[in-house]
Amino acid sequence: MKYSGISKLAGVMMLCFAGAATAGGPDAAQLEIGKALFKSGAVPACAICHTLKDAEAEGTIGPNLDEQKPDFAVVRKFVEEGSGAMPSFASTMSAEEMDAVSAYVAEVAGK
């Protein structure tokens, strides 16, 4: 089947949007869990040390995440391994919880 220029473009756009929806990005439930962990669920809570506007966090001990705008992989690495004064959360959070807070920070930082 041949496509006209417009219908071909529409088909390509539909494929792109379908791929984006299934690419494994964070869903609303995961982001809510991540936000709750960031604000108070993690021990110690991320909000104590970090600034993140979406979480209404104004910590000054750790980096300002709105300025840093870290991606998922960077956040996940620091959450799991810790760095400097930041502890590792590997023994206090499940992999799913670490993924949720990492997805949340990566999604909202700087927005």
C-alpha cells in the first residue's frame, strides 16, 4: 500500500507515539510513589538535603536537583551507591522503590 506524503507522516508519527508509550517510561503511579519517597518515605528523606521544586523541598546539604537536572541513570546510581555525605539506600529500599524515586527526580527536576 502506498502512502501520500501526509498519510505517511501521520503513520510515522503514530509509530513514534506508540513507541514512546511503551518504551518503559514512568507512569503516574510510579511517579507518585517516587514523590512520596523523596518527600518523607526514604530514611533519611531526600527532601531534607536536596532542593526540588515539585516536592517543595529546599534542602541545601546536597545538590540542587532543579539545577542539576539529572537523568534516571545518574539518580539511580547515587540512590543505590550513595556518594560523599549521601548514604546508599540499597539496604533500606527495594529496587522498585529506588527506580520510582529515580524516575520521579529525573522526570520533574528543573521543570
